[in-house]
Amino acid sequence: THQWRGLIEEYRDRLPVTATTPVVSLLEGGTPLVPAQVLSERTGCEVYLKVEGANPTGSFKDRGMTMAISKAKEAGAQAVICASTGNTSASAAAYAVRAGMVCAVLVPQGKIALGKMGQALIHGAKILQVDGNFDDCLTLARDLSDKFPVALVNSVNPVRIEGQKTASFEIVDMLGDAPDVHVLPVGNAGNITAYWKGYKEYAADGLATRTPRMWGFQASGSAPIVDGAPVLKPQTIATAIRIGNPASWDYALAARDESGGLIDKVTDRQILSAYRLLASQEGVFVEPASASSVAGLLQAHERGLVDPGQRIVCTVTGNGLKDPDWAVAGAPQPTVVPVDATAAAERLGLA
Ligand code: F0G
């Protein structure tokens, strides 16, 4: 039997590690590339979902974190810090446990999903709720890591991008070549930067014949890249991407322009509709921010931007269990029945 060894071991020769780097891993990566039947039918394309919620802490952040924590350990760091809308902090907290390090996290007050807060807590992170938004948290985290002995593990740390680029390798390894289009949510813009780097590296080394067009989608109340200016008070129900001044803004523009792609925005209503479609039609439960890739694909299709017959991969970045509020909201209460087959069958419409 062969178990996936984690992305550092699987792609060691393409990552900045040496034989002496201490590998801190939860065997992240190797996530499912699931054919999306309903989305394929609706768009006339071959659509796949890269299900990143299947990573150990439930989001794509584990790809960057195995690298960031391994390199921090190699450098002798005893403490790490991050700003986060929730997933980065959950991941940093878990990997810090594996590394025997202290983890500090800065989160925007009241704006992180309960499941993510629970992860940071149970893994023993030191949590500060900042009176501000994610952008303020990142400013503070950078300042702390400049002035105090604590390593920054946000995606402004280039080794995070190195780890995250492996998702593109997995997709090409699975499909035999790059897709025509790759669609993903955009928040701080590290992930679109990482995927584009991965696709370019594989093409440059002859492991893919081409690169895909990169399509990124922001939430319309937090769409600084689309609107062309930082958003001071970003708003969206997709708290993971509630970011007004993305750190990797320029890299996201480069990914868009070099790939002939686009960065656009989708409304919260479109995000929630894609969120429900993914769960009810494809059987894939993601968190709201993750559904913005699929919402974007459907919007592009409605606008006539999707040529039929293309191969399209949508990354769904985080697990639905992290933020189940939107699954429960507005849903009818389950009916209470006695322990009686006839009564239960009646309620189920079976009798
Ligand atoms: N989807 C999810 C579920 C996320 O948690 C994030 C970012 C993104 C998409 C956007 O990715 O920032 O690389 O463009 N979450 C960060 C965090 C900000 O703190 O967990 P990006």
C-alpha cells in the first residue's frame, strides 16, 4: 500500500528544501480533483473541482503552511505569527503544534467563522482579536515580526507561495496537461499567484504543453482589484475573502495579464447560490468564500465568455464545516417523529 507522503516529499525537487530541512507535515496535498457533472452539463464544458477542503485542517492553507513552518523551524524560530480571516490561523496553529512552536494569530474582531476559531483554540494558539479588519491585522502582524522574535507565516512569506503552487502540479499530473481555464477565489491574492507560478514552472520544464487562463473572483463588497482601489471597509458574507487591500495585488494582475485571464467580482447572492448548488447538486460542501470560483464560472457562462468543450478547473478552497451558519440559515427545522416506522414513513413521503 502506498500513502501520499505530503507535498514536500512528493514534490521535493521543485521546492526550496534541502536534505536537512526538518519537514513539518500533516500529509497535506493530494486532494481530489472531482468531475463536476452538473456544472459540466450547464456550461457545456468539462468542469472539475479541486477540493482543497480535503486538506488536514480543511483548507488549501496547509500547502503553504507545511513549507512556512518547516522553513521557520529550519531557521530556528520558536514562535510564528499570522493575520487571518480564519483558515490561515487554523492551519498555522496545527502545524505549530507539530513543530513544537508557539503560534500567535491576529483575527478581525467578530468576523471569523466559529469552526476556524475553534481550530485555533483547540490547537492552543494565542489569539488576539484586533479592533479592525484583516488588512489591519496584517499590518500589525508585519510590524510585530519586524520588531520581535516571531516569524511571519502569511502568504507575503514567499515559501507559502512555493507550497501552494503544488496544487497546479497535482492538476497537471492528474489531467496530463494544464486545463484551458483555472478559476479561483481571490482574497489576499496569494493563491492565484501560487497557482500561476506552478503552472508556469511545469510548462517551462515541458511537463505541460501550455498554461491555463487564470480567472479570479472577488466578492463584490470586497473587490479592490476589480474596482481599482483599496476598499477601506470591505463587506461580504464570505468572511474568508473579506479583504480590502490584498498583499499580492500586483502578482494577481500579472497572473491575469500573462495568462490572458480575468479578475472579476460576484455578489454575495451569487456566492450563496453557487454554495447551495455545489452542496445540493454536486455533493461537495464548501465554505461560502470557496463558492466564489463557481459563482464566477457561472457568471462568465451567462455572459457568453465560456467556449463550450473546454477543460475548466475550479478550486474550492475550504471545507463547508468550517462555517455551517449559511447551511443552517433559512433551512426548515427537521420534523420530530416518534420511534414508529409508519409515522416516520408518512413524514418521509414513503407511505
Ligand atoms: N478561500 C478561502 C477559504 C480562504 O480562506 C482564503 C483566504 C481565500 C479563498 C483567498 O485566498 O487570500 O490567497 O487570495 N484566506 C486567508 C486567511 C486570508 O487568513 O485564511 P487568497
